Amino acid sequence: MNLGTCYYPEHWPQEMWAGDAERMVEMGITHVRIAEFAWSRIEPSRNDFNWDWLDNAIETLARAGLQITMCTPTATPPKWLVDETPDMLAYTAEGQPRRFGSRRHYCFSSESYRAESRRITQAVVERYAKHPAVTSWQTDNEYGCHDTVESYSPMALRAFHKWLQNKYKTIDALNAAWGTVFWSQEYSDFSQVDFTDRTVTEANPAHRLDFQRFSSDQVISFNKEQVDIIRAHTKADITHNVMGHFTAFDHYALGADIDITTWDSYPLGFLDQEWWTDAQKLRWMRSGHPDFAAFHHDLYRACSNGRWGVMEQQPGPVNWAPNNPAPRDGMAGLWALEAAAHGAEYCSYFRWRQAPFAQEQNHAGLYDSNNVLAQGGIEAKRAHQVLDSLGPLKPYAAKVALIFDYDAKWMFDIQPQGTGWHYEKLCFEFYTVLRRFGLSVDIISPHHELTGYTLAVAPSLPVIPEDLFNRAKKAGTRLFFGPRSGSKTADYQIPKLSSFKDLKHIRSESLRGGAVVDVDMDEQFYRAKIWRDFVATPRNCRARFDDGFPAYVEAEMFDYVAAWPETKWLRALLRDRLESLDIPTYWLPKDLRIRRSEDKVFAFNYGAKDIDVTRFKKDGEFVHGSGILPPAKFCIWTT
């Protein structure tokens, strides 16, 4: 795995560039991302291009032997463009244009901005596509950041009408799919459809789902316009840097159009602003949740046929979370090695040097704003030394997959049916238990090829693809479903027929916080929380709720858990299924995680105390570290 960094030559005097490039090489960095926010310096006014500074920066980096990821600068359209093209601005749900002065202020549906995006992309690509040091390209930057996937502009409404017409063809088909006979919502023309944000009470859920799907498709088509221009001039790899805990557009669809999916890994920032308990946030305050980065590594690996990387790796405190602690010494290096263990092609630290001005001046870099080597830089160099000693890492063929679906997330966000229901959290709980069993896990879409997987776990899958069971049977894959699976059609209606043979759904309920339902399985008592399905089955009932209804059904090809299981029950359920499939397991300590490559095992300590890993090491020799693993450290042994 190569190491990289994000560099902003426009922020620093030109006399610093050569020294920066030299030190990058000394640190072990091989790849540098530049220019994603540089439109105003590239084109200070319309058609007045200033290439000299960027030419010089590229030449300086190239002379040092660095490879460059060149970016299209469309995430930050300059002020003169906004003034010339005011209809490019995105609109908030309250109907207000999102003004200039920050970033990502454009609307994906603005045809005028799309034309400008194509124009500046063409200009940058024509200038640098043939440069031998420019070995990859990044489109834009962090699509959708700051809640910008959905726009409520006049341009977005017109585009939505066109999208609906292309999908449904006739207004009668839309009315039937949305069930608009309810509450007299029927339309006689596509132009009558409005946004869903200002209705008196809850808007039609199918309407909301289609607007989310439309908004996602606008991101994908915007990106593809840039990809097509780049591909016309070069065969270099194309990427886009997606984010963590972000589901407003379909990353599988985006990944299909690019060569390598990269993501921006900020374990501490996301820990502090997501759903974890206060106790968990304190426990992992300086390391991040042990499964946060790994979950996204495994998810984004599926988006571009196994090719992925980290474009922005947290090197120290960030500036944007509610609280911004410093990572425990060692974590910035551990995160990079964990990415390598999961198969990343490169890991790029954000950023080279801390900016002394503007919005991100409190965000750490590998060097501080006074050009002094920071802790992140020390650890990046150490990570390079370990990576260099390991050589190429071949990927491990996982036997277990977790099915994650963006459509499912949108459906459940629209009608959660209970304040405790959180699709991504449910998926994380399943993923965490699988990881604590010592497993390397792939995350896949419901439409992914199943060949090679012994078990595929869907924590919840409301719309089950018609061919899923046939694909599983052909691949010899056992399917394991959690609650609410098979509960919807693609049109967001309750299905007339069950997706599950011999399993009938009667009703469901959501449980308020603190409420639990007791479960009896194998003469052991467990509990369910948050959600419960009432189902009936003539056979195959392995566990029952205290009122006698089935809680866990084992059928010929699948398992169904009719509730959100508490951790103890989930552990028992998955352990039994894994053992029945001859998949070896062992239960890891809370702070320890393991990931395999083809011939090596990596162990990572996310805790604050030493961990003895020798009981999890079956054979092989240590190639890094030893059996006693200190906090924020990793060890590696051969298999």
C-alpha cells in the first residue's frame, strides 16, 4: 500500500514547495493530491486562466519523484462564477439559496452549473492529462458534504419532474405506485408534483423515496459527466473521495463509474457525533470505535470491484466535530496499517501542513502551521517503514458477507416507525459481533455476486431482490435475515406475497427505550429490543418470545430473526450459525480486532491497556510486534 498526502501549494509561498516535496519522499509518501479547491487560482475570471503556479507545483512534485492525483475543482466554484450564474446555487429545504462563502454551494440539477463543470474539467484535463506525473484523477470533492445531495431549487424541481416521467411514463403509473388515492393526493400531470419538505404533516413515503432516489441519481450523473471527459483524454485511474457515515446517495452506483473508490477516514470526529453511548465515546475517545474504519473499508471495497483506498486519513485533532481530542500516540499509524490489512491501494493523510487561516486552521496536518513535524508525520514515517518491510499484501477471500443497502437506509429513514430504529446502527451491531468472532468480513449490496461466500448476513433488507434466493442457492450461500426483511416492495408498499416460504408476517411493533422482550432459545433466555415482528410458521421455529410467537426461524435456505437482538442473543445466533457452517470463531476482547490478508494476520489494539494476543495466534511467526500488544499498536504474524 502506498502512502499519500493532500497538498495545497496555493496556500504556501513557492519557495517552500521543493522542501515540502523532499520531505514527503523522505517520509515515504509517493502520492500527492492537489487542486480540488483551487478554481479561483486556476481561473481568476472567466477564460482568464492562470496555469503558471500549478504547472510549477506539478513540476516541483514530479522532480522529487512523486505521483499526482489531479482533481477537478468543482466543489468550490468561485465568486465571479456565482455572480454570473446565480441559478447554480443549491436551495435549502426552507427554499433559501445556499450562499457563497464556504463550499459545495452548487446544485447538482443546475444545467448552467453542469456546463461550467464540464468546461473547467475539460480545461484542467487538456492541460494535465498527458503529464507523466499525473497518474490518477479525482472528481470534485466529497459529494453531498454539508447536506448538499438534496437541493430544493427551481432547477431541481424541473429535473425531478423529468426523472419521474422517465421512470413512470404515465401519470397513472405514478399514482398507482405512490398510492395517491390515499388522502386524495392524485395528480393529473407530472408538473403538479412538488417537493416533499413543506407538507402540513408527513408526506407520501413513496414520493419521499423517489425524491431521494432522484437526488442520488443527480449526483451519479453529475459525476459521470466529469468521468467521461477525463476518460476521453487519459487511461489514468479515476476516483472520488466519499465520506464515512454518509448514505444520501448510492455509493455502489458511483463506484460503477470510477476505477477506484476512496473515502475520507476520520475515526475520532465521527465517534463524537454519531449514535454511540457516552461510555463508548469516552472509552474510544482517542482511538475511534474499533469497527468504524473497518466497516467503511469493507463497504467501499465492494464499490469498484475490490479497488479502493483512503484519500483523507485523520492525522491528529480535527476541527469539525462537537469535541476534537488528539488521537492516542500510535493511532495515526495504526489506522494506515489497518487500511492496508483490508486491501487499500493507498492511504493518504489529510493534510500535509496545518493551515494557519480560514475554516480549517484547527485541523492538524503531518506538519503544524509553523512547519514543525507533528505527531501524525512521525507516525506516517513509521507506517511507511512497516509497509515497506511487508511488501505486497494479497487480499483475503472472506467467507462471510454483510449485506448493506442504500435503498433500505432511505426507506427506514422515511418511516422508521420508532425513534430507536436506526438501520446503520443495526448493521454496525451485526458487523461488530462478526468482527469480534475474529472474522474478516466483506460488505456487499443485495445484488452482489454471492459465489465464494458461505454465509451472507442481511441485518435488515426490506426489499428482497427476486433473484436473491436463486443466486444464493447457486452459490451455496446461507442467508441470514434480521427484522423487517421482506417488508416492502420497491414502490414502498406492503407486499401481497411473502418473500419467505412458510413464513407469514402478522404485524410488527416498535419498542420504546428500555423496553425488552424475553426470548427462549435452547433453554437459554435472551432479550430483544427496539423492534419486533410477529410471524407465524408451521415449522422450523428455533426460538420463541415469551408469548409463544416465533423469534428465530431456521428454514432450508435462510434464517430469520424476528426482532432486533440484544448483543448476547445476537452473539449466540451468529455463533451457532457460523459453527454449523464450519467457520472457525473465537471471541475477541472488546478493544481487539483482527484482519487477514492472504498470508498474514493483523491484530489492532484500540484500547488503553496491553492485550495478550497469543491465544488467538494459532501458528506462524511474528513479522511485526509481539504477543503482548500495547495500546494503539498492531502486530502482524504469518499464517
